[in-house]
Amino acid sequence: MYLLLIFLPLIGTRIIRLSGRLIGNLGATLIATVSIIRSCIRSRIAFNEIALNQSRILLRIGQWIPLEATTVYWGFLFDTLTCVRLIVVTLISTLVHIYSIEYRAYDPHLPRFRAYLSFFTFFRLILITAENLVQRFVGWEGVGLCSYLLINFWFGRLQANNQQ
């Protein structure tokens, strides 16, 4: 359940990017928004299970970087602070997705925007739940990449690029 909380936005991103033209604007909006809402609900459940019981859960997926002196694992840590941050991030992301339904209703490139927005949420969740600094760095760089993609979304529009 906890891994699904993190990977639901990525699953939504992959579905939208692989079949964006087939599902259209409505399908992309529906897939992105439902995946974020489900992730938000799961973060609330995780808060009830972990934070209210004051417990910790460490999920290690496997070895990532085997070194001579130490080994870096790909893992996710869920504790009280992480669960509070998960609720905040998924709730705000849900609100942004819902707000942008009407705001971007007539955008011709809506599936790409939805995919970028869900990808941004995925990397935020990686950043929050990272077990080690190397994985946290990956989340941080992913957030930076998605920020660049979202800021530069209208690169072809002259009015958006005008710096006056």
C-alpha cells in the first residue's frame, strides 16, 4: 500500500504519456486527477496507521549502489514527519490538479501538462520518503527537472517568452 502511494502518480504519468493522443484531454485529466486523489487518500490512511501509532516503516526495495565500505539501498522510510508531509504534498497536489481542470480546459497540449504535473508529484514523494541522501538527491533533481518542464511549458508562445 505504501509503495502504491508513491508510485500512483508515476503510473498516471506513464499511462498519459504512452496513450495521450488516444485518451484525449478528458482521459488525461481523469487519469491524472484520480491517481493523485487515490494517492492522497492513501497518505491519510498511512497517517492513521503510522503517525497516530508512532511507529516507523522502512521498505527496502534492493541494493542500488554497492560500495566497498557501505551499500546504498533503494528504500522508503515512513515515520510521523513523513506522513504529515505526505498529507500536505498530496493534498496540495490534488487541489492543483482540480483547479487546473477548468484553468487549462482548452489547452491543446493538456495531456503533456498533466503528465508533467503528475511527474512533479511523484518526485516530491520520492524526496519526502527517501531513506538516504543519495535517493533524496534523485528526488530533488527530479523536482528541479519537472519544475523546469512546467515553467518552460509554453516555450513556443511568443507572449510567454517576452521578457518585458
